[in-house]
Amino acid sequence: MRLPIDPRRWRTLWRDARFDPLLLAELLVVALIAVQAARLAWAVVTPTGPVGAWTAAPGPDAAAGRAALAAGTDPFFRAGSGDASATVTALPFSLFGTRVDEATGRGSAILAASDNVQRSVAVGEEIEPGVTLKSVAFDHVVIRRAGRDESLFLVQTDSAPPAPVMGAQGVPVPPTVPAPASAPATEGQR
């Protein structure tokens, strides 16, 4: 069996001081294998995880924001809480839903005009000419019209209308009205 690097060749290299390209290539390959083996051993024995003392970057304090929001709002008696100078808008809009983004302070709202066509509007976007969505809260939005802030609250109804029943083709099925029950026939009415 022949070793990849014959010890006799080592001796002749140093003794003859002659340049042998094959021996140099073998030495480079052996050195690269040794370096890779050392790197593999180091990767196996070192623990995995972040380098140094890692800490999370401080973000907005969402819990404090929610606590302040809950402290300033009474959902059952809305007139007595919140900003006393808030003006409820007279525009023919209906608010159907909000999405508050606490991380960026932005959000969006689902609004409908008098034609009852709902659309999503982001904060800063124009609802109609001269009217923009300024901010979004969990139960209302603030719109800016002619330099004044006006509030628009969620639609609050006593009961929601029933959802339409869909047929096989995706077409709504009209509701069926049950026929009035006829009185049972008596002996005298035949």
C-alpha cells in the first residue's frame, strides 16, 4: 500500500532542493484537508446561538398603548368619555370595520358612502375629494375635512341581517316562506 505522500519523497525534496510540482500540489491538498477538518471540529464543539450578549431591539410599548386607550374610552357610555371636542361627522359615511396597526401607528378602515359600496381606506388616503382618513381606533376613525377633525363611529345595530343562503352555482337562494298551516278538517266540514 502506498501512502499519498511518501516519506522518502520528503527527504529527497529537502536533500535535492529540487522543485516538484506534484509534491507541492499534494502538500496543498493535505493542508486544505487539515484546515477543513479543524473547521469541522470547531463547528461541532462550539455552541450554537447568537454571538455576544444578544438583546431584542426595543419596540413600541403595545401594552401601555392599550392601557391608555382602555382608560380613556367607555364603550357603554361613549358620550361621557374620550375627547369632548370630538365632532361627529355629518357626511353620509358608514364605518363597518377597522384595522389598527400598533407597530407603525397606521391602519385602515372599511367605509361605505351613501351608495353602500364598501371599500378599504388606509390612513392618509383620500376618501373623497377634500376628505382624508387621519387616524384609526378600535371603535372609530377620525377624518379630516376642511382642516377640521371629525369622528365616525362603527355602525351599531340591534341585530345583523341574516346571511344569504348560497345555491350550488354560487347564486343566492331566495328565502322560502312557509305555507300557513291549514286547520284540521272536522266532521262537519267535509
